[in-house]
Amino acid sequence: MTVEWVELGLVIADFDDQSITDRVAQSDLDGICLSSYDELGTGESQLRKLYELNRECARDIPDRGEFYSFDEYVQQRIAVESFDPRCVVIATKGDEWIGMTAASNHLARGFMHDEMTGVVAAYRGRGLSLALKLANIRRMRSLGTPVIHTMHNSKNSSAIEMNKRLGYTPR
């Protein structure tokens, strides 16, 4: 099966986060906290929570196929030079991890790569994906990121449209 990819980019200097902030209704996020993975701690239990959350959220990616085993996940996603725990933002409600967005750090090559954003089914429809992405774009901007790249399966229209609403354009 051939996957058709849609590649998008966001120039940070052109990003108007105030217009996005106005769209994120804080009342819909009552009781939900957004924290980076490094703020939550990077120990074994947090790593397992991140893995389980990422695995659950990845189920919605068209044509994703089988998700990594835990060991594969650690080897291919965490124990790599581009993994930056500051740019993995987790949404929590109490002790429950309910959403995430992750970017990989390629600043040595002049960009960050927006890897994925997902929210568990029970918390969708509240603007949480948008709030997660906004928080992570702000983090990436604070690190001096000039450009953010992302790519999506062309069947993932909701992710493509959300990125376009944020100002991502075809590249």
C-alpha cells in the first residue's frame, strides 16, 4: 500500500498565537493540566505512561499499522538524539494522561519536526488538541525554532486541517 503524504511547515515568525489562544476555551479545559514530559519526570513509570498514551492515540492514524512494542518505542522514539522531553507536552486530568503532542528536535538542521498530536476518545471535542499544539509551538519558539515541519497521511484530514488553522502551509 502506498501512502500519500501531505507535508506542511510553520514559520515561527509568522505565527499569530493570540488568534489561536482566543479559540481555546479555557472552560473546556477545566481541571486539565498541560505539562512537558520533562516536568512530569522521565522515570520508568512516566515512560510507560507516555508509551501507553502514544499507543492509544496512534490508533487513530490512518494506515498506522501495528504500534511499536515498548522496547522498540524506547529504542526508536526515545533513545534517539532528536528526542527532546521539553517538546513532548502531556495533558493530564489528575493522575490520568489524556492527551499529548510531540516534536523532535532538529535545530542543528534549522527546524523542529511536529511528530504527532492525540487525545484519548473520552476527552475529544474540547479543543484539547489545539491547546496542546499551541503549548508546544510556544515551547519550540522559546527554544529558538525558526521553522516547524510536519507530515500527515493524506487520509488524516482532521490533523491536516487543524495544522492549516494554526498557520501551517504546504511545503
